[in-house]
Amino acid sequence: MHGLAALFLLVLTVSQQKCREESVPLCIQQMIEDFSRQPPRHPPYSIYSYTYQGRTVYYVQPPCCDQLSKLYDADCNLICAPDGGITGRGDGRCPDFYTTRTHEQLIWTQPVH
């Protein structure tokens, strides 16, 4: 009986991952594939989705120090850099991102080996 429950959980987990991948735009999936080929970093690359200004956006967390984060729309058009850089405040084009974003979901994080 325990084996059946474990199998059910495995199938459920794989199904949820597949549904999440299917709902992620192809250009973001390509970005994930590109990051996956790179050596592990600390902190690792991570991609989150949010709702911002009424639309789904994708936040790409940079792997290190003073690099700008990037916020993309569903077509992978760069919206802004919400944070990072020398000041830590990004490029200034979306200063309300952290106070108005909603529905955070981790899409992917680079595995640490």
C-alpha cells in the first residue's frame, strides 16, 4: 500500500511540473535551458513569475553581486531591472515592483551540485 501511495505522489509531482512548464512561455523555457547548461552559481539563477500591473511577468534573479535583475513580459521583452546594480535599486524603470507585485511562484532554480 505504501508503494502505491509513493507512486501516486510521484505521478502527481511530475504532472504538476509538466503543467507548470506548459504554462511558461517558450522564450522563458529557452532561458531555463540556457541557464541549465551553465556551471552552478552561488546564489543560483532563479526565475519567478508574478502578476505586475495586471499581467504575468517573469523575474530573473542574477547569480551574483551588483548585477541587475531582469523583469520580462510573457514575450520576453525586457520591462525593467527591479533591483541590483551598484545602488541595489535597479534601473529605476519599475520602482513599484516590490510593493505592487502579487502571486509569486517559483518557476525554476538552478540546481546546486
